[in-house]
Amino acid sequence: MKLSVSKIVQIALLSALAVVFYYIPKFPLPFFPGMLKVQFSMLPTILGGFLLGPIGGILIVVIKFLFKLLSTQSAAVGEIMDLMIGISVVLVTSSIYRSKKTKKSAIIALGLGVVTWVFVGVLLNGVMALPVYSKLYGINAVLGMMKMIPGVTEENYVMKYLLFGCLPFNLMLSIVVSIVTYFVYGKLGYLFEKMDSKSEKNK
């Protein structure tokens, strides 16, 4: 991707939106563990991948990651996980969509993006987040955040959390973000094309 002035502006705009959407709105759901909070920062990153390609989308993910590090409350574990999920999803969705740039390819790309998001999210929570959080905050604190999951114990909390917390939460959030992306990317693409054309005329 050629980083023209208009492309740099577009990356900056989507990065700013990603940072804002990480904090506003951001809220937990009563039927999920407290560490899982709804936020829509992945929306601008997937849109960026669709409209600017994998490099543009990844740049947005990295910029968002750097800003999030400034206010980390999880010893950077949550931020690193978000970075890895974001890069994985952007690579899958943008590569598939931009190979043909049709509505059908967009649906396929977003569907595989959901699968990637859920798979990478569950994997990273199991091998990274839960072990680190248990050491940082203690097993009792971690179990306390999972009290809404029936039958959770010190012996089974990892599997219970992944099956009844992490998996359905990420599935729900990824589907919502994908649906919004599908209905927004065309309109945003039109605006970005106008920005590109104005930039070319001003040269």
C-alpha cells in the first residue's frame, strides 16, 4: 500500500476511532465474567483492512495497541492479546475481501474473521491470560470474577471460563462487529475514494 497523504489521514482517523471505541462505550455484561467487557475497537481496524489493505489495517491495530499501553491495568497482557487477535483478524478479513472486493467476498471474509477471532481469543485466554492473571491477582480473585458460571472451581475454572465465558462472548461480539462492518464499509469506502481523488487533484 502506497502511503499517500490521504492514506495517512485515513489511517490516523481510523486509529483515533479505534482508540475512542476501546473506551466509549465499554461495559460488562452481567452474565459474563467481569474481565470481559464489550467494546468496539475492532470495528475501525477491520474497516481499515477492508479499505486500505492488510498493511493499513495492521498499522491501525498497532497504533491502537500503543495508545492502550498508556493506561494498561493488566500488566499489558490484555493489550498484547488484543494486538494478536487484531492482527490475525485483519490479515484474514482484508486478504480475502481485497482478492475480489465483492459483497460475497466480504461475507466470506467476515465469516472467517469471526472464526479467527473466536479461535485466537480462546487460545490466548487459555494459554496466556488466565495463567498470568492467576499469578498476578491470585486464584481466589480470578474465581470471584467467574461466580456467575455454575459449578466453577479451582480445578475446572480454565475450561469453564473458556466454554461459558470467553467463547460465547467473543462469538457474540465478533458477529455484531462483522454485521456493522458489512453495512458500513461501502459508505466509508466512498468517502475515502473522494478523499483520494481530492488528494490527487491537489498534487
